[in-house]
Amino acid sequence: MEDTTGPVLYHKLQLWEPGMESEEEEEEEIAEPLVLSLRRSQNTPRNKVRGLPGAWARLLASLLLLAVSSSLALRQLHSRDRPKENLGSVAPQASRHSHHPGVYHHGAIISPAATCSQLGQELLVAGGNVVDAGVGAALCLAVVHPHATGLGGMFWGLFYNSSSGNSTALTAGSVETLAPGLGLPTALPALHLLHTHFGRLPWPQLLVKPAMLAQEGFEVDAPLAGALAAQGTKGLCPLFCHTNGAPLSLGARATNPKLAAVLHQAAMASSPDLAGDALLSLLVKDLGLGEPPAQPMPSLEPALQLSVPQGDLFTTPAPSAGPELLELLKSALHSRTPSPTSCLSLLQTAMTSGNSAVATVDSSGSMLLLTSSINSSFGSGHLSPRTGVLFSNLVARSAPSAWACPLILRGSLDDTESDMLGLVASGMPRGTKAITCTLLNHLAAPQIQQQTQHQAQQRPTESTGVCGQGNLLQVAVHAEHAHVSSVPSGCCPFQGY
């Protein structure tokens, strides 16, 4: 009688390494046939195992196969009983312990748009630093959030370099008028200047995705949809209108090919001057002006500093609201008032936001806080036909730059494990008071504040009405981890790895 055996299924397993539990649970089991050929003639010399006849060889092979199958089954059952760990992580984990939402091993970014936070995270993973991630996200916001920021506006920033211990302010210069009611833009030269001195990735790499979003289209998110519904479409068609003239609604797709062309041209600029001049010359042609006016160039200068018992505070100099913020903090710390309380009410002043903020941090303590303004929702409402850029109405007679007051708290240099905290506000006239309140709460009970922060991040997102008003972005370093959150919680998407 001819001896045969059918196919036996086995499961491919990987060698165990730290952090692989979740990967083993998520992989599909791959079954393949293992066929043992036992059909050789009994008379051949090869049909013996250590001198045993063919029947014994077949029996031993069957027993061996049974033992292997049992072992695999036991291992599989054991792996199924393991608890799930680190599911939903953004990038490979450095260790096996789990984290709260918004806590990452390496670096993180928070911005008002999920698309732009994702872009910042991609730049970090690609080897960029916090400046690359922040500048890339800011350029992205100029495309997808034209109601709050854009190339027609102004940028201020605060950068802390953990390697050197230096804190540098990006200043936009004085507010100038390009034409009656229209502000002179300095966004491109400001961002290019910051990147030239502190960025790591090539400048063109930061503009690839913003240009692609402008050319190929992006989805209208809740903040932009709400602003369009409130503003109407006067001066904004056809970019932000349906064919029937109605404003684009949530989930609709918008494109801005002229803006994409400007971003492509800016990517080739070898200096901050050239990055701004190319855009300015086109804006001047749209307005029918003569020679482009001399624009005040953004600059990098040492940040304002205030020593407190818990460390050192840094912020931006005048004409931003940084000096006002430091005076408020000095008064509050001296009188120990106001007492720690909820700061949410300071962020809920009904207004139409014309500014935006981005914050990035890494686990070494380097952080970048950026804030920009076009003064009011959609700025002047005047769209440049040649560039797809909205002119701001941030002019010389505008209110002082109360929107620009980023703040960094560096713990004592004598404490090698001291924490770092960064705060930047957007969309409110009382940003200095909101930041003062938040910082006092942190100084009063930093550990409790962090625990409350984590719990707040896990609560459902507040209503669109609340999120559409003022936001306070927070970035921090604690126990060599990067933390990101917002007040109100859930309003600003974050990413990290």
C-alpha cells in the first residue's frame, strides 16, 4: 500500500523583540502548507532514520509534527492572552510603556488644522527640527486657513534652543500700509529668515506640501467653514464659493492654483529678501501702484527675559504684547493675585478670529512658538487676482499687536531635570491675561496641572462655537517627553512621534 500524508498547516511566527506584542496581535496569521513526502520505496537505503525501518521513520516524523503543532498552538494562545499595548501610536515606540494622548517620546506639534499638524509631524520624522516643523505648518495654514492667517499677514515667533540655552525672538517689524486699508505683508521673509538661521531641512522641502494642497485642493474644515458662513463670500469668489455663489461648506474641496505658483516661486528664493520681494511685486501690480514700497524687514533678536523663583521667562519685544505680558506677570507674582482659577472664560470672548498660532517642541526642550495675524477674519476681504493671497487690514492705525505674546518658561539651570513650558494664544483680545492666568496655575501646582491637562485631552471636543473663538496652545517637556495640549481642550489637533 502506498503511504501518503496530507498537507499540514503551520503559522509563521516572528522572533520576539521588545515592543512587538501589539504588532503580533495586529498581523494576520499566514497559513501555508507544509508537505512531508514519505512516498519513497521501503527498499531504498535512505528510508531509514538511524538504522530504523521506514515505518518507524514515518511514526517519528508524525510525532515530531504533532509536537511542533502543539507548541505553536500554545504560543498562539499565549500571545492572544497578552494585553494590547501602544495601539494607535504615530510612530515606532522607543519603549513599551503607554502614554496619555498628546505625550510623545521625540517631538510634537499642535496647530488649528489637522492637515498642518500632520505636515509638521512628517517633517519631524524626516529629520527636521522644531523650526522646520513649525514653519512648514505655518505655510500650510496660510493655504487651508485663509480666514485666520496667510502670506498677506505678519508673523512673530519665539524660539528656544536647548543646545545653546538661547532664546530668540522673530520680530515682524513695524506695521506698514501698502495701500489704504491694506497692510504690507512680511510673512514670507519672516518665515524664511527664521528657517535660514535655525532650520535643518532644505527650505524647498517645507513648501512642497503647502503648494500641493493649494494646487490639488484641500477639504474645508470646521474653522474655515464657520468663518465663511459668518463672513459671506464678498470678494472671496470663486476660490471659496460654490458655482451658485454660496460659500463652501464643511467637507467641500477648495483649490488656489495662483497661491501654489507663489509658493513654488518662494521655494526657489535663496534669501528672505527674495522670498518677500517676488510676492510684493505681484501685489503691487494688482493694486496698480508704482514702485514697490520699501518694506520693513523682519529680524531676529534676543528675547525679553524675566527671572522668577521657578526659572526664567522669555517673550517677544515691542511692538508685540510681550512687554505688557511681563508687566502683568511681575504684578501678579508680586501680589500673588489673581489666585489660580479657570482661565477658560478669558478665551471665550465672542470675536471673529484674524490670527493663528502654531507650537512645536522636542523632548530635549527646544521649542518654537509662532503667531500670525491678518487683523480680522479674512483680513481686508480683498483677494489678489495674480497671487491668490488675501490682503490683510493690519495697518499702522490698527490696535497694538495684542495677539503676539508667546511665552516660554525655562526651569532653573541648576536643576538638570527641570521642565520647560511654552504658551501661545490666538484669536482673543485678552491673550496676555489668558497666558498670565495659565502660567500662574502651572507655577502653583505644575504636577496637578499636567494631570488635569491629560484628563482634559481625553474628554470629547467642545462645541464648534467654543473652539471657533480663542485658543491657547501649550507645549511642554516633562520627564524627557514632549507634551502638547490646548485650552479649550480638543480644539487644536496635535501630532508627534
